[in-house]
Amino acid sequence: MEDEMNVPIGLEEEGEVRKGKHKGKHDKPKPWDDESIDHWKVDKFDPSWNEGGLLEATSFSTLFPKYREKYLQQIWPVVKGALKQYGVSCVLNLVEGTMTVSTTLKTRDPYIIVKARDLIKLLSRSVPATQAIKVLDDEMQCDIIKINGLVRHKERFVKRRQRLLGADSSTLKALEILTNCYILVHGNTVSAMGSFKGLKQVRRVVEDCMMNKDHPLYHVKNLMVKRELAKIPHLAQENWDRFLPKFKKKNVQQKKVKAKEKKPYTPFPPPQQPSKIDLQLETGEYFLSDKKKSTKKWQERQEQQSEKAAENKRKREAAFLPPLEPTKLDSNKSEDGKDDVTAVVKSLKKKAKELGAQKAVDNIRAEDYIAAPAESSKRKKSRQS
């Protein structure tokens, strides 16, 4: 009891904390558990760390296309001089079309051979030598993204690759500025150089573009917003989802998939289809001799050819057929037509007569039936004389 009472309060609290964490006897302070140490910092390699050199020789080789042969011959002395500083030898084989890098006895950095391998890969993918040599630095990394397997259709592949570039390579330049990476789209690959964070962003943009998930401009807008938010100190530890733009997909009419009609389930297998020999037995062709079979096939082929030839001849002669002339009316039809016209004329005349008689009845004057005066009688006599 006295020993327990004599234990300092600080140690008691520390023991309680340790019991609460459920850690073992190895829970002791480590020399690297210091907040002042930046664990993400990459220290520059010092040759004194590996004075004995490497135990085994390592080499990497890569092929290059024929159109890069002339350029590689021109810049190879520059590449050789850059690798010589790190104790790495390089060979350009124009006969086999390969570039090879290998370690030597002067090589001290064990990771430099991996950097040299990335250098020759970038050179084979048409990256300029001045830019590719920068990959030998510790802070510079590279990533070669294969895009030919993401799209099957060739025209669609070209269209999406052009979407990644943009008009006058404007989209590509914007991605380079926002990700702090060098990006080169060439053939079936996209070569990128930069930090690990930037390369991760570039790979995501490229894959989303080629797989038609998101347009590169949407990623550019998101990266611009994140870049501005990173400058605000009180938002550094917060979630940025509420600030990022959300893009809705447009309702594009897609082809309707025809639903297959489900056949009723039957436990019995379908009937076996007749084989070629069974069909021959049914028609009796199986018992014919080889000569008769060949003559029969020849006759069928001749019939098909004659039908095809007749059809082709009909199509050719159709272009030379004269156009159909307007047909004249038959005499019988014309007589019937004349009869119809005469009947109409007669009916019209009859109606006109009836109408005239009706008007005559309506225009009866009483003066016509009254006796005229004496003057009229004298005039009549004078006319008679």
C-alpha cells in the first residue's frame, strides 16, 4: 500500500493512459517521433552513405521507334554526360533499336538506375532530352499512362484524345499549370513528369477523359477552386466538397435496349437438331454416287448463276427503257363521254325553256287585251290601204 501511495501522480496518469490504449511493453518514445521532423522530405543522396558501391550490376533496356533514331543520335552525348555524373553507363544500339542503361563500379546511389530507366522510357516516347534529363532529380518523378486499351473504337479514341488536348492545346496547358507537371500526349501514351501529387491528378484526369466519365474542363474548374481554397489558412483542415462545383449530366437519348422475352422454363433439353447426314438421308442424296452429287451441285450452281445473270441484265436494261407515254382514251369511252355531254346540254335547254315560259306568264299586261282607241283603228286602215 505504501509503495502505491509513493508513486508519483504523473506516472499514475501515464499508466492509466497506457492501459486505455491497450499497448504493450514496446510503447516507448522513439527518436523519430518528433514534430519538428518532416517525414515527407526527401533528402539528397550523399555518396558517403554507400562508399562500397553496389554488389551486383543492374541494367534496363527499352526499344525506341525508328523515327526517333536521328534525334537520339544527336542528343546521345548530352544524355551520356548527364548519366556519367551518377556513375551510370548508357548504350545506344541502332541495329536492334534499343537503349540500355546499367550500373558501374562508380555507382553509389542504388535508386539512380530506376531514374535512368525512366529517362530512356521518356526519350522513346518523344519527350525532349532537355526535359527528360530532369527526371534524374530526386524531387522529379514520371508516369507513362497507356490510353490505347481504354477505348476500343479508333475514331472515338482519336476524338477523346483531342478532347484532352483542347483547342490549340489550351486544356493541356491549363492542366500543366494547375498540376505543376509536364504533360505530353503522343500516340497511344501520355507522358507526365512532376511530383507524386501532380502525377496522381494527371492520371485521374486522363483516365476519366478517355473512359468518358468526366470532361477535362470539369477537372480544371475543380483544381482551380482547390488552388484558391489552399491559400486560405482557416480552411486548410476543412472539407472542401461544399465549395467544389457539381456538374449534372445532361439527359442524352440513348439506345433503348430491347428486353428479351423470357421463354417458359422446361426441365427437358431442346430436341437434338438433325445432322448433315440425317438431312441427306431424308432427301435421298446420301445414296447417290459422287459423280451424281457433283453434277447435281454443278446444276444448282448453274441455275443460281443464270438467275443472277438475268437479274443483272434486267437492271442494266432498265436504264434504257423509254418512258411511258400518256395513253389516249378509247373510242367506247369517248362515245360514253359524248352521250353524257349531250344529255347535260338537253337538260339545260329544257330548263331554259321552262324558265322562259314562266317569265312570259309573269309579264302578262292588261293593255294587250283592251280595245285600242279610234286613232289606232285609222292607222290600221291606212296600213291596209
